[in-house]
Amino acid sequence: WVPIKIKLESPPPPAPDPLDHTRLDLEQAIGRLSADLDPELVHEVLTLFLEDTRVRIAEIRGLSGSAERDQLRNAAHRIKGSCGSLGATALMNACERLEDLAQTGTREEVDAAIAQVSRLFDEIAPLMREFLGLSPGPAADALAGAPDGDAPLPIGEG
């Protein structure tokens, strides 16, 4: 009988949570904005981003399956443009992909890209609301795309 040495390996570390990376990107971008702008203006920029992006995503969803590919591409382009300056890199990349697919993709590819853009916005919106100091309620629901999405938002508070 010969003893066998078995080397026990520790399990690999868990994969990092993508929201942690997104949070870090947002924190860094908001930090840069805060260094250049007063707090009220930073609050307004973030609030307007959330409001406008929610409206644009509703527009994109409405264009799913339509022949209006130029409108779809333009809406994705507008979202993409504002994402970069606010550190929403994953959403920016998804919008760029949607923008490309709006020209050349199949309906299934476009629909999948629309779903991804929507999902990514749903992930970053709570993080941005957290930075804004918004607690759950009508304003937060409006930013998240609830049916009463036309509710006024508290600009300048926070």
C-alpha cells in the first residue's frame, strides 16, 4: 500500500457582481461631475438622465417589430450619448449594439437587444436613485418606468 498525496484546491473565488462594477463606474463618473458642478446641478443632470432614458426606452419598446429602424437607431443613439458621461458603460455598449442591429439585425436580434437595454436600465436606475437620495415612492416609481411615469420629479432636492 502506497499513500497518495491529494492536493486540495480551494474553490475559485465567486465571480464579481456586475452591479459592483456598474456602481463603481457610476460613482467615479458622478465624482467627476461633482468636482466640476454644484450639487444641485449634478442632481438635475442625473434626474434628467433617468427621466429621458425611461422615455427613450419606452419609445424603443414601442418601435420593436416596426419598420421604423431609423427611429429605433436614433433613440438608441441618444441614450448611448448620455450614458458615457454618467458612467453607465454597460448600458452605453448595449445601446451601441442596438444601434448597429437597427440597421442590419433580424427582428429577433433587435428584440433581444431591446430587452438587454431595458434590463440594464432597470439595473442602474436604482443605483442612480440611491445617489440622488430618492427613496422608493411615486418619484422613484416614475423613474423606474411605472405606469404613472408622467409624475413630476423633485429636482433640486437631495
